[in-house]
Amino acid sequence: MTAAIEPGAEGRLQGLRDALATCWTLLREDPARGVGGALMIFSGAISGPLLGLALAALVGAGAEGRFGAAALAGCWVAVLAVIQLTMGHFTTMVFGVLGERAILATTARLVRATQDGTTLDRQEDPEFADEMSLLRQDVFALHYVVQGLLETLAVVVQMLVTVVLLGRLQPLLMFLPLAALAPYFAGRHATELVERTRKEVEPEQRKAHDLLTLTQQPGPMMEIRLAGLSLELARRQGELINGVAARTRRAEAVAALVRTAGQVVFGAAYGLALLLVVRDAVAGHSGAADVVLAIVLARQVAVGVTQILSLTLDMQRAGKIGARMRRVLGAAREDAAMTGGTGAAPQALRDGIRLEGVSFRYPGTTRDVVSGLDLALPAGSVVALVGENGAGKSTLVKLLCGLYRPSAGRVLIDGRDLAELDAQAWRDVTSAAFQDFVRFEFPVQQVVGIGDLPSAEDAAAARRALRDAGAEGVLTELPDGLETRIGTSFPDGRDLSGGQWQKLALGRAMMRRSTVLMVLDEPTAALDAQSEHLLFERHLESARRAAEARGAIALFVSHRFSTVSMADRIVVLDDGSVTEQGTHAELMSAGGRYASLFDLQARGYRS
Ligand SMILES: Nc1ncnc2c1ncn2[C@@H]1O[C@H](COP(=O)(O)OP(=O)(O)OP(=O)(O)O)[C@@H](O)[C@H]1O
């Protein structure tokens, strides 16, 4: 999905469309301010050639001794000079405001598209991750880029007026802007060089950034410090950054040489043009006013060319932002069309969930981590999933939550393919807590409440969810109860232990009241045995209630067999396939892998 530099007329047309789309992205947030800003840019640009005319009129009237006309022309010179000098400040202010609005709106649009629209496997695709990383940087440059683009268009209009005026003085001067093509094409080539390198070094850049954020997050920072990894990580980061910087510098140096060559060609033509005008003046074919006008306008061409040359970079950049946006939003639409079932999600289960020949392979890998899996999760059952590290338990959980699409086979919800259901509607009737939960640094009410957005501020619902998660104890230790802000990024934030964070994450998963699938994927790793036991007792109580009310299924993944044995049905996964399943008693009497692992753990506890 990476866009190569698109060649040919169609590619250029698409580039123009993408650049215009980028402008629209900025202007749509406040069209009135956008139009006002554009008018300022155009009036600033056109004031240049008009200033030349006013100066020529002033010199002409002065030479002929017409004081009134000279005074009027002088006033025009002053007004146009003020416009030329000040318009830039106002446009920068207007585009600054537009930029802030566009950043917020575009970021929200991208988040909506990528969070709701794209599948997890798309988001894990390294190429897509590069596109998103570049786009996040680009969004902050949106207003500079669009302002630059409009200035380019204004300079084009300015050049047209300038050329007509020059042609009236000396027809040969009309060809002067042709010499501008040399720096123009040189500039384009130079930009492509730099942009290609930027894309090539992006994976390294991202790796360096990831290393930096890793060393700054409180969780990893502790482990890194204990393992004495800081210097090694800093060394690796330095290596990556130096490598990226060296390649970028090389590309920029080559680009600068290419641009200079283009400018030299134009410089020679400019010198020749001025010689022509002076020759006409010496021969007596024109007056002083014409010489002044020619000097001002020819200089205008030079300034215009330089501007077009530098602003062309913005124009290409705008096209690239638009193209990236098009590809990312296109990918989201493509995913939505593929996964975008429209079927309503069931509010209750009669039959249950069945996996039929389900296989799954992570993007960019060559091995199925789940292969040809058949499994039935009956309505109203409490199912435990066990297996060694890497057996595929979390992958299976994510397939059930609809976060990944199976590469083959189907997940059937009461006989209906999950792919046919509206993805968001299915997520609304699913709740899940994962081992790698997010530490939202909000007040506790929100940390828990956002598990069910419509009741995010409902204190009674948050308290009930915390009770279901066996986490009331966390609340009593906090000075302001549900209002306590947690996390250390803010001065008034309270830090929590790993287990306390995990209990809040569990509470968040318990917020939703009408789910038909409740998943706990090793959410108790940071809990002590007593807390885990309490949690599962509470969880089983609410799971039984939900099973009775609407046939809800509770699925949990755990490595603690004392917890696992509480389930109605235990499924043993090995290398992406189901190797055993049944009740605890059935599996123990079968004497297979489950029984031996259970005995091993029980012996460990006894000794
Ligand atoms: N995002 C990913 N990209 C590529 N491979 C992955 C990804 N996530 C998991 N895998 C691989 O898929 C296999 C199954 O992983 P999974 O996390 O489902 O196992 P698990 O049984 O939950 O393990 P654990 O008990 O350690 O949590 C592993 O070999 C793992 O390396």
C-alpha cells in the first residue's frame, strides 16, 4: 500500500487532487476564515506588480513635472508597500488558528477511521504503521503546507500579471519566466530525492522513537533500570539516530546541489534580460519610467521564481499528505467493506459460539498460529482456556472478540458468521480484560467508567463494577474515592501498585451490563492468590447471572489451575489446536496433558 512516486500525467493529476484534498482538510474547519486568509495571500502577492506600476507612474509624473499625479502615485506606493509588508503577519495568524482546528479535527477523523475502521492485522502491518507514523507528523504541518500552497497559486497569478506588463515593455522579456522552469524541475527532483530517503529511513526512525518512549514510561523504566539496560538501549538508539541522520544529510546535500544548478541557469537569463532593457533605454526607445518598471518587474520575476521554487516543495508535500490520508482512509474503507457486516449483534445467546475450521496467521509471518480449529462454546457456559506460552490462547480470544479476521474458517455466533455482524455492535455486547491493560491516568471514576461509555460518569455503576472485580479495597485506600486522579504524570496523581492497576482494569471490563461474551485473558497475573480467588468467585457469580438472563458465555485464560478447575468446561490448546476438552473431572480422569500440568502445579503449592 506504500505509494511509489507516481509517474505520468495520471500520477500528476492525482498529485494535484491530493494537494487540493489537503487544502480542503484545512479549510473545511472554518471556511470563512479560510477564504479570508486566501484573499489576504492573493492581495499580498498582487501588490508586488502594482507597486512596480505605481513607482513607474511616480517617476514618470515627476520627470514631467506633474506634482498632483506624482503625489497620488506616491500615496499608492505607500499603500501597496504597507500591504506587501504587513499581509504576511495577518495570514500567519489566520492560518495558525485554522491549523489548530484542522489538527484536532483531522486527528479525530484518523482515530475514528483507524480505531473503528481498520482491523488489528492492518494496524500491525509495518507498512501501514509507517504510513500512520508519517501522517501523525504531517498533520502538525498541515497549515504551513496549505498556506504555502495558496501562496504558490498567488505567486502564479502575480507572475502572469508581471509577464503581461513586461511584454508591453519589451516582448522578449516575456520569455524570462521560461528560464524559471530550470529551478522548478530541479526543485521537484530534489524534493523527490529527500522524500524517498525519508520514507526509507522511517522504520529506523520509528524504532529509535519506540526505544526512547520505552525508557521514559514508568513501567518499563523500572525493569530497564534493574536489568541495567539503559546504556545499551541508549547506545542502540544513538546508532539508529546517527544512521538516519547520516542518510538524511546525504540526501539533503545532493538535493541542495540539484537546486543550486537550477538557480544558476535562471540567474544567467535574468542578467541577459536586464541588459536588453538598458540597451533600449540607451538607444532612446524608452523613458526613465519604463526602466524603473522593468527593473522592479524583472526583480519580481526573480523573487517569484525563488518563491515558486521553495513553495513547490510545499505543494508536493501537500500532495503527499493528501495521498497518505487517501491511502489510510481507503484502507479503513476497504477493511470496513470486508469486515463490515451490518447484522445486529444478538442481545442473548441460544446456541452459543462455534469455531469452524478457523485458522489465523499474523500479517508478515509465514506460520498459522491457529490452524483448522473446531470448538464449541455453549450458551451459558463458563469456559477456561489453558495452554503453554505461545499456544495461541490470546489469538483465539481476539478472534472471538472480532479484533482479527480468521484467515480461513468461520466464527459462528448462534449460527451467524461473526463477519456478517456489525463490528461495533458485536464489541458493544462483548467485554474483555487483557493482561496488557492500559493505564489510563484519569480519575478512578473514569478509569473504570469508560468500560461502558454511556455510563462513564455513573458512580453507582463504577462501584458495582469494582465490587464484581473484587476491587472495592482499592477504592477505600484512595483519599478522594472515585474522584482520585491516578498516575504519576500529574502532580496530584496517586500511584498504584501493579495489582491495584489491574483490579481497576478488571472493574472497567465489568462495567458493561448486557454482554453476551465476557473474556478475561490472564487479567490476574499481577494479583495475589487471595485476590484472584475472590475475583473469580465474584466473576462466576455474575457470569451465572448473565448466563441465566441471556445465555452469556464467560471465557477466561489462566495459568493457575486452581482457578481453571472452577470452569464448566476446560479447553487445552497446544500449538494453535485443541488437544483436550471437558470438565475438570473428565480431564483429570483422562490423565492427559491437563492432568499432568494440574498435578505438577498442585505439587508445587504443597511443597
Ligand atoms: N502481533 C503478533 N504478530 C506476530 N506474531 C504474534 C503476534 N502475537 C502473537 N504472535 C505469535 O502467535 C503465537 C501465539 O501467541 P498468543 O499470544 O496467542 O499465545 P498465548 O497462548 O496467549 O501465550 P501466553 O500464554 O504467553 O500469553 C506465538 O507464537 C506468538 O509469538
